[in-house]
Amino acid sequence: MKFNIVNEIKLSYSRKGNSEKFISTSSDAVDVFRQHFDKNEMDYRESFFALYVNQAHRVLGIRKISESGICSTIVDVRIIMQAALLCNATGIILAHNHPSGNLKPSEDDLKVTQKIKEASKFLDIQLLDHCILTSTHYISFADDGHL
């Protein structure tokens, strides 16, 4: 039996009021991220988010990429890029938390950031920053020269 059916893929994106928020500093981005991280789990388990902006650095949307264990989370670059393409983003800002309270980027943090940077460059999308958050502080890869 031969089937000639191809599955249809449907994608959707809706902009509902986010485009008023302008990101000009790492602090601006962290303010948006903190609205989406679960405050009760910031010191409990790791989560990873991506924030998407247009050419004018206005927020197009935010997406939780993953949440996992106490000291790591899996980051699939394809999921990050899929959302960026879907909302026509020209820039991406990443953030994840360190439940330990340690703001120093791990070797894995640096590797995944480089991997995402390479993928975004290929798609002509700029990786603007990657922030590590704790419940009280943050660091910015862009501000600290890691990008």
C-alpha cells in the first residue's frame, strides 16, 4: 500500500502588546526575564529562556526553552532558532538561572552560548546577550566580554 499524504505543518505567532517594551541594556532584558521566571523556583531548579527582539530592539516575544534539574538544563538550539524565525526576530537575548547562587559561567554555559551564536549568525540573527540570574543578582555575557 502506498500513501501520498504529506503532513501539513501549521505554525502560529501572535503579537499581543509586547512590542512596546524596548531593550537597550542588560538590565532591561533582565527585568523582562524576571517577570517570566518562577520566583519560587529561582533557587530550586534551572530554567532557560530566550527573548526575541526586532531591529529596533523592541520585544517580539519570550519563550521558555527548558527547565530541568538543580544544576543543569538541556538547551536545544533548534527550538531557540525556530521561535526566532517564527516571529521574524533580528536579535536574541538568552537567560538562565543558577540555583546555586554562583554567577560565574560554567564551561557548558560558554559552549552552549557559542553554539547558539554560530547558529544565529548563520541565520543572520544577532545573539545580543546571555544573562545568568540568581534570585538577587545577574551577570551579562555581553557586559562581561563573553560574547
